[in-house]
Amino acid sequence: MKAPAFSGRAARAPSGPIWVAPWVIGFLVFMALPLGLSAYYSFTDYSLLETPVGIGLDNYRELAGDALFRRTMVNTAIYTVGAVGLGTLLALGLALLLRRPGPGVTFGRAAVFLPTLVPIVAATLGWGWMLNAEHGLLNAALASVGVAGPDWLGDRAWAMPAIIMIGLWNVGGATIIYVAALQDVPPALEEAASIDGAGPLGRLRHVILPMISPAILFNVVTATIWSLQIFAIPYILTEGGPEHATYFYTMYLYDNAFVYGRMGYACAMGWLQFLVIVGLTGVLFRVSRRFVHYHAA
């Protein structure tokens, strides 16, 4: 018996909405609804246990005069500049060392990428043990050569550099992206530059970096977004100390929401953080027009 014929449109009509429905529902429930509620709560006095009370722009006005809020902004900016800048240089240096096939290169690539697979809590606890002022591995190594190591996490002058150093632990992902981008640099361009008298630094500046500039932009943008939201490492190791030297924006947001019971104030902080990240990302893309060069595959 011959099956009834259906037009292509009729056969496909129900399938589209059915297949996208899980995504649409997930987006509405887990993205759109929380965003809308957080925007509403940012204009209220809300403690999570009582009905929100509208207070207009008071939360945002209070942010303008909050000294601890300004301190966390400065700390977060310092960390972001240090972690993104040093992380970019370290990842590029490792990628240049690992770009060419050779003995141990495969192992080196795996070793560089491996730390990104370690859960952040486990890695942070390991770093806390290594940076212990009395029994830490790092200070023991320094003592073996006659150097007295500092109190990495207890000294205000060293706490921020220590957190930045720990942040460099995860440069493996960026390194692998740079290694992949370096494979697309045409050897003919480097040979031509060498014939024209360019040395290693000249070839790096005028050939290699422009060719991999899209990968650099991608890594810098993603690293900046993650750095502006740093939370787990300082929360576990220092809890913001000593003397708020490592107290970051997201930690203050968390404390307002779940320690002080000021969810409305925390939502205002969250929206300000969101706008800063979006604005800074837009600035990076705007500036990149002068430095990032795209080429046909």
C-alpha cells in the first residue's frame, strides 16, 4: 500500500519548534528570567527572606559612596591587568617554544595543558600548601639557596602578587590556541622576512604576531572577562585578606547577597559588573581594529 505523500514544508513544519523548544525553555528559565529578576531586585531593598521593597536608584547611589566597593574595584583592576598581561606573555612564550615538532614537544604540550584539567578548588588548595610561609615548598626551595621567603598570603605586599602568580597556572588553554594559530603562519613569510634581514625579534614583531593577532584578541578578551570575575582562588586562600588586599569585586558581591542579606544591593553590583565587562569588551574590539589582521584561509 502506497504511503500518503506530504509536501516538504508540511513534513518539516512541526520539527523546527520541537527541536528548538528545549533551548528556548532553558534560555527563558535559566537566563532571561534570572536577568529580569536581578534587574528588578537592583531597584529594591531585598533580603531574600522578606518581600522586596522598591527604593528606586538608592542602591546605585550607595555604590557611589561605598569605600569598600571602590577598594574591590581597584583590587580587581590590578589583578586583571597583571594576570592578563603576564598570562598573555607567558602563553605566547610557551607557544613559541612548542610550535615546532621535535623531541619532547608532544609531552611539553600535554604538560602545559594538563593544569587546566585540575579542578580549581584542588589546584588552589595545592597552591596554598606550596605558598605556606613556614612549611611551603616554595619557601623551602628559597631557603635552600639562602633566601628567606616572604609570607606569601599573609603579607599585604605579597598577597596580590601571589594571587596573580596562581592565576598563571591555567595558561595552558591559551598556549594551545597560540600553538594552533602558529601552525597557520606561512613559512614563506618568515623566510622572506629573514632574506630581507629581519632577525628573530623582527620576524616575531612584523610577521608572527600580526598573523596570530586574532588568536591573541580572543585570548585577551576571554582572559579579561574571567579575571574580572575572580572569586574561588582568593576566597579559599585569603578570604579577602590581609587588610582587604585581595578582596575582589565578586567576593564583595557574594558577601552582600549571602552574608549580609542585601540581595538588592548585590544585584545592583552584578548589573554594574555586567555593564563594565560589556563596555570593556567593546573597547577591546574597537581598539583591535588597528592591530588585528584577518587573512583568508
